[in-house]
Amino acid sequence: MSWKGTRVLVTGAGGFIGSHLVKRLLDEGARVHILLKKNGPVWRIKEVLNRLIVWESDITDLNSLQSIIPRSDPQIIFHLAALVDVSRSWDMILPMTNTNIIGTINLLTALRPCRYETFIQTSSSEEYGYAEPSPLKEDQRESPLSPYSFSKVSSTFFCQMAVKTFDLPITIVRLFPTYGPSQESSMVIPSAIRDLLLKREFKMTPGEQKREFNYVDDVVDAYLKVAACRKVQGEVINIGSGIPYKVKDVVNMIKELIGGDTTVDMGARPYRKGERMECYCNNEKLKKLTGWSPQVSLKEGLRLTVEWYRSFYSREIQ
């Protein structure tokens, strides 16, 4: 598929994955519109902001969306905007519901006057919860363990209903852990890099969990391939390498890349309540439908990510 001149709308464009997706779409020649929350973060896309068509709105504000979305008249929509917090907190239920469930419904409602070709809904491996065993397949029943994973499962089900009942061209991509430059979160890779570069002791669990880790450029490539494939509408598709690593081994790789006097305290933190010891995907569906395969090895991806953080924190490191 040629993206040149294609009108694309990206929500969550200022976020980690969204910012990488926006830059790739610009490189491909797409005409990129973004939905930007008022006072939302733009530092990741600051250098390309003048090449984007920016619409200021919040997915929780239906009236605003209905006045904006038809004017953008997108052909392809990548929906990445979400509230992400995997804590097991009752206080997160309403915020997750309002943003991740109602926000998705609002966006699809605002799109009703538009004749779009594809809507890519972003879901999460967190939706599988206690599902056994790994590698996890799309036809396994979801088992949410947090308000966040509940909200993502609910959004997935709503999208599947909308495909069957209203013939909407929606595809759900279920992302497995992603890492890379410009990621600011409490996830293990950015946390370990940040602490070790700043010469702080990195405290972690015993690290025996097996997880897969996907470089952001590979994930963005999968987004584009899925969006270009008309055979996947209505499907849930895992995006991930399916290659598991022990968390402690990944942290040791980061420690070796950073070098110097760095300390890791393995076992200083407990495992999360309900945490699975193995979580990685079966990606045969993605490969069969789109031909996608990861191109960046974990070692190379970590090297590129550490380089970015080293530059980002350069003043504090000196």
C-alpha cells in the first residue's frame, strides 16, 4: 500500500508509540492529522509538529469530537489514546472507564458521518490476564486483572460488536510489551535504563518472569501492515515477536550496555499481585495475514534505546 497523500488520523500521537507512528507515516508521505489533548505532551513530536494537522480535543468530550472529526475526514484511523496504569486500584475504575471505554465509543460515534476505510483499535496483552498457557493466542478467553485491562477488554468487545452489528471496518491490534527511544514509564526497560544511567540502584523483583520485548520500530511496522490488509477487519491480532526472555536477563543486558559503577538489587521488590510468570504471544496470525516479522534484535534495540537515553539524560549524567 502507498501511504502517499493518504489522510490519516492518529489519536495519542504525543505518546511513546504514537509519536513513532506519526513520524513513520510522515516519512511514508501520508497527510497526518492528530488529535491532541489540551496541554498534552508534544515534546516527542515537537520537531515535526509543523508538518502535522493538529486538532485539539479530548476523546472524553463527544461534542468536541463531533465538531472536529468530520472536518478531518480521515481514510485511516489509528486509535492509541488511552489512560495506561496497571495498578490494582479501585480508584482507577472510573477514569479507565471514561477514557478507554467511553472515549473509544465517542471517537467511533464522531466518525459516523465519515466514509473511512480502516479503524485500528489498540488493545493490550494485559487483557489476557490469567489466561494459560503461553504463547498466548487470540482465541483464548481474556481474564482482566486490573481496571486498565478490564477497560481494554471492554473496548475490544465493543469494537467487535460494532463490526458485526454496524459493519464498521475495525481491526484490533493487541500489543505485547514495547520499548524504545522516548519511552517514559514505570516499565522495566525504561526504569532500569534511567536508574542505571543516573547511578541509582535499580530495585526490581527476582526477575524470573518470562516476557517478550518488542522494539518500537517493529511495532509501528506491524501497525502499517495491518492497516493495509483488508482481510483483517473484525479480527484481534497479537503484535509481538513471541520470543520470551527472563526479565533479570534483560536487566543484565542493560547493565552491561551502560557499564560503569551500576547496581541492580534483584528481589528488592515483590511480584505484582496476580502476575503471570510467563507472558508472550503466538504471532502466527499476524505473520500469515501480513507477512510481518521483527527486524530489530533485542540486543540491537536495547543498544539504540540506551543511546537515546544517554543523550536525553546527558546533563544529569555529567
